Amino acid sequence: QLHLVESGGGLVQPGGSLRLSCVASGFTLDYYSIGWFRQAPGKAREGVSCISRNGGITDSADSADSVKGRVTISRDNAKNTVYLHMNNLKPEDTAVYYCARSSGARNPLCSLHIGLFDSWGQGTQVTVSS
């Protein structure tokens, strides 16, 4: 059975850092691009970052402007895991963070258009507050 499970969220002070993990099971991660998204209360889900199936693309033109330069995405296919490292966190980064998969063939440029992602995790809460 296909699963994506996020972890690593929590409460962090402004200016701090977090590393989120997305562990995949039930499918071969190598064939998929993985995107990270977030959704704050009352706001639409937005794209944060994306990594292509071979790791050659580690950003997306669709990433939210507010996170650019503060996030790093990586993957370890042997561990079926994709990581999102975020630094210099701000209160406006508070949201539920989700990972999702997209066929590498269908989404070669790692677009963060939500319709290109067919499976989603349950999310992990990130709260940035002093």
C-alpha cells in the first residue's frame, strides 16, 4: 500500500531551523519527483520546493517567493526518504507541511502544480513562534 509519511515538524523560534522528512513506502521512490507544500489556516496550499527523480532539479519555478533562499531539498532513494531543510524560519512559515509524489515522466521540470501530484502524505505541523 502506498504511503508518504512526513515527520520533523514542531515548535521552533523565529530564526531557527528544521529538517522535515518524507518517507515513502509501497512504491519505488526512484521513479518520482517529490514536492513539498504547505498550508496555513485559511490559506490555499502553496508549493515550497521540489526534487526531481534523479535529484538533478532541486528547486521549482513555482516555489513560493517567501521561501526561496531559505529551503534546501534532498533525497536518499536508498532510504526512500526526501528531506526539506528550512532555515531562518519566520512566523509566517507556520503551516502544515505536506510531501507529495509526481511521476518523473509526467513532471520532468518539477512543477509544483498541485494537479500533477497524485499521492499526498498527512502532513506535519510547523509552528514558528517565540
